[in-house]
Amino acid sequence: MIPNAMPPFDFGLGETADALRDQVQRFSAEQVAPIAAEIDRQLSSFERHMDVEPDFIDGHQHAHVLPRVRDALLQVLAARYPARK
């Protein structure tokens, strides 16, 4: 082991950093990606009908602050409007 190196990420329950990464990727694909696709569809519809990008996002009953929705929204906004960071 390298001196001062971090110990392996293992709680003794069989998981590894690779297993955790794989689980996060599965969760993202199963839970976040469909929400992101719907957000992207709604933004496209807005832009098509209004002929302008939205100035702000105001989710119904603050749904945009829920963790999965927030993650998906931020992902879509960063991809669609990179200059607006």
C-alpha cells in the first residue's frame, strides 16, 4: 500500500467502489433519465410554441426541488443552455 493512501472503500458488506458506481449508473438510467427526457420534451415544446428559450424554470408545487427531478433538471439545463451557467 502507498504511504498515506486512502484505504479501500469497503464496509465489509461485499460492496466496492465499482459496485457502488454501477448502482448509481443504474439508478440514473432507471430513475433520472426518464425524468430528464420529459423535461427536455417540455422545454422543446415551450421553445417551439413561444419561439424563445425560457428565462426561468418554475416547477408546479416546487417539484423541481425534489432530488430526482432536480438532478434531471440540472442535467438537461446544462446540456441545453451551456452558456447560461
